Amino acid sequence: MDNINKAVLKDFNDIRNTLQAQSPKTLVVAAAHDVHTLEAVFACVRELPMRYILVGNREKILDISSGLGVSVSEDAIVDCRETAGCARTAVSLVREGQGEVLMKGLIETGVLLKAVLDRESGIRDSGVMSHMAMMEVPGYHKLIAITDGGILTTPSLQQKADIVRNAVNLLSRIGLRQPKIAALCALETVSDRMPETFDAAELQAMCERGELGDCLLEGPISFDIAIEPEAAKVKGSSSRISGDVDVLLVPNIAVGNVLAKGLISWGGAKMAGCVVGAKAPVVLVSRGSSAEEKFLSILLCLRAG
């Protein structure tokens, strides 16, 4: 594990380039009557081999599409006026094999995830679902992921283990094997005052026993040591992942949410959001996200699908 040989995705353009040779996949959008969502979908269609099914208010979808200069086939729209109905219909289409990727449109996250998790009609898998934010950060030499800053609020040790497995699985699908994972804490030693440090240490032990998949995880580890080799040197850390981390595993949703938004707002980062752990990837970003963020999220999920 010390001499890891793997491909590196430097930025989102690398993901875009790999999709050019991929067989077309179908994106199913729940509550597609949203201008930024449709902007992103149409931008992807212009650049990539893909198809789409738009579930939502037909009249609004056609009106928005016309305003964007796009003519949408009637066959590509499933008319649905009620929000929960949009979620159930979109999830059913994916469950039935008519689409490989699900996308959140103008709908609350909880409503969509309720449909995804429905035991009878949903697309839940056997494990835990988690959110991964893939970040393109100026000054860092490759894409880096933050998980979980979107679904699990205060994950247990077992849930954190599942989050790691989800991350390893997604990264493997996009071509990154044996990822380096930092189980972030405020310090590098186990402390009774910080229960998350015990989880981080146990996760490292689980990784060493081969229980988390093909990865290299260290914890507890502070953010500066994880990202800056010079900080590791100054603090006397013998970290094998410092300066080359692929995944930042956060102790709770607050840390993940603040870290991702801080990198975007103050660090000029770009983000793609994807829910993993279901039977299909789910494009999941804020309803207020830009068309570019939704575009990048579609790229990521199409590659992972």
C-alpha cells in the first residue's frame, strides 16, 4: 500500500474527457421544471453521449426549454404536477431500468430521498447512503472529495465505515483505485474529550485489516497535516498520505458542509455532488446551486453510473 500506482484526475475536464468514449446513459430528472437544472442537462447533452427523461410540469419544462433555445421531444417528458409524485415517478423509472442516474431538480432533498429509500418502490441498496462532494480546488494538484457533508448528521462508527466503502466504490468507478483517505479530527491523537478521534483510530485499524476495501486510511489526522507535507514535517508526523489525499472523511455533517462551502466561497473551488450507496448514483446539490455546479454533478454521476 505504500507504493500506490494509480491514475490521477486533475480536474473535472479529466472526467469530461473520459465520458466521451462511454456508452450513452440516461439521466432521469425529478421535478425538472427548473431553469438551472435544464441548463445543466442541455449543456451535458451538447457535449456528451447521453439521454434524459424529464419528470415534472410539462408546460413549465417546455416553456423553460424554449427560452433556452432547446426543442424537447414530448417523449422525453413525463408530466407530473405534484412534488412527491415527481420523486416517486423518477425513482420508479430508474428502478425499472429506464435510466442509470437519478437527478434532483426543483424538489426538497428529503422528498426525493424518501422515494429513493422506500422499501417497496425505491432504489435503496443494502448499506448506508452517503453524500460525496468532489472538489476542484485551486492550488491542489487533483480532485479531492469530502464526505459526508450532506446526508448523515452524526454518523456512528459503522456508518463511517460504510461512508468509506461508498467512497472507495465511487472512486473505483471513475478510475481511481486505492484512494488515500484522511479521517479528519482536530488533532492527531486519541482524546477522551473528542469521541471522533476514537472512531478515526478504529477506522485506520479496520483499513489495515482490509475491512474497508482497497484504500489507505489514516486517522485521527488534522486538516493541515492531511493537505500540507510541510505541516506534517513541522509536527513530526510520519503520515504516508500527507499532501496527496483523495478523500477527506469528516466526523459529522456540520464539518463537511462548512468545509465544502468555505472552499467554494473563499477558496474559489468548484464542486460536484453525488449520493452513493443506492442502486444508482443520485445527482444531489442544493436547489440554489448554479447551472455549472449541476453540470459538474451530472458529469460525476454519469461517470459513476
